[in-house]
Amino acid sequence: MERKRILVVDDEENLCEILKFNLEKAGYGVDTALSAEEALSMDLSVYCLLIIDIMMGDISGIQMAGIVKKNRSLASLPIIFCTARGSEDDIVSGLNLGADDYIAKPFSIKEVLARIEAVLRRSGGGGGVYGQDGETLRYDGLTLDRVSKKVFVDDADTSLTKKEFEILHLLLQKPGRVFSREELLKTVWPDDVFVTDRTVDVHITRLRKKITPYDRNIVARLGYGYCFEM
């Protein structure tokens, strides 16, 4: 099973290496970046959590978090701020941006691990839509298990037809990407000749009813198609 991946962003190389060593020892996959600029050049969708220092170079941790949160495909990616600055204003600024937790330096590795585990439990263990076990796709309380072919809404097993499951699977794989009705027909109904655009609309309507309250995340783009919007 693929390990959950964490990105540590801090301009203190020694601290990055200490966190990398200890988090990998605890079973996580860890990458590091020595600046916000370096981190933002990476594919952040592969991570289940970002640990970001506030005081860094040209782009601060606060600014980086704001950039991440404005990206629809990354908006639900959990963030923990890790910094020597522990003022109330810094904490409030970070939390107002959507940060999930805040750790003030100096800290113990035991504390860091406890906070990581708590944040991942709350977030469902994934970054954005993507689960880190290679078997699931997640968005908040919506989980699609690609192996068992099951979908769970806030832990409740939800019965979908094969076509409904395949539509949801496709949309969750690429959040924010608009799939035309033609694309959905070719992918979900590849061997069926007698299907129309209306078939897609009917299945989307039924799917939405079954995954409430996440039905609002399946958005119709008039004249274009459907997407899963975060």
C-alpha cells in the first residue's frame, strides 16, 4: 500500500531533514522544499498534508497557503503551520486562511506526529480529492473505493449502479475538469450504440440524489458538460 505523502516547506534545511527522518520513521512518505517558490513548482495534488513555515523568503508561508487555498483542486488540502512565531495574530491569520493546525517552534516530534494524525483523521486522509492508499478517492465525507466498487457518504454505504459509479469515479479523478457529454458517453458507455446526451443527464440526476450533500459539487457547465467542483 502506498504511504501517505507529506510535504515539509521550511527554509531551515536541518529542520526539514529532522522532520523528514522522523516522519518517514513513522511510516509517511516525505518530501521537502526550502522555499514556497520551490514548493509551488511541485505537484501538490500528490500530498495528503502540507507542513509550512511562516517566515520564508519572498513568499511567506501565509502567502503560500493563500495561493494553495485559491486553487480549487487543492482547496481542501490540509495545512499545518510550523513556525517560531507564536503570536495570537499569526495563529488567527493562519486559521482564517483555512489552516488546519498550528505548531510553534520549538516542538517535540511526538507533538508533531499527534497533530498530523489528528488533522488527517479530520480530513479523511487525503489531499484534495485523492486518497493516499491507491485504492480510494475522497472529498470530505465522500469516499469512493475503487477496489470494492463502493461509495460512502459520511461513512454510510451508498448504493450506486455501475454507470453511476463510473461517472463519479471519472469526475473525482480530475476535480475541476469539465467532461463533455460526448466524453462521458464514450468512457462510461463505450459499447452502447443507442444512447444519447439525455442518458448522461438522467444518470447525473440520479447520482446527485444519492450522494447528497455532495450533489452540489457535481456542477453543470452550460454548453460544455459536467465537473466535480471543490
